[in-house]
Amino acid sequence: MRLKEIIYEVADELKCEIMALAVMSDHVDMLCEVDPQLGIHRFVKRVKGKSSRMLRQEYDGLRSRLPTL
């Protein structure tokens, strides 16, 4: 649920429209309308960056663990 909220927040910030969204445990399916000046790759990059940062801050179990030597 939190990931969906973050995706919709980014879409609102960038004035993109999410037409369909399905979040599964291992991937996300999304159909969206993005301004051609922005480009789909920039929208996806922003969603991935913001969602990764926010989810790692909110859920300690998602933080990367460095291997011990």
C-alpha cells in the first residue's frame, strides 16, 4: 500500500496520470501517461529513487546489509 501511495505522489508532482497500477511482491505493472517533455525514463527514475529512499527509511528490514569479511 505504501508503495502505491509513493507512486501516486510522484505522479502528482510531475503531473503524470496513472491509468492502471498493480503492485506484486516482486514487480510493478503500471500504465501511465507522461508528458513527452519529461519522458517516461525520467518518471520511472524518479519513482524508483523516491520509493527506494522512503521505503528504506520507513522499514528497517529493507535496508541493505553489507557482507562481513
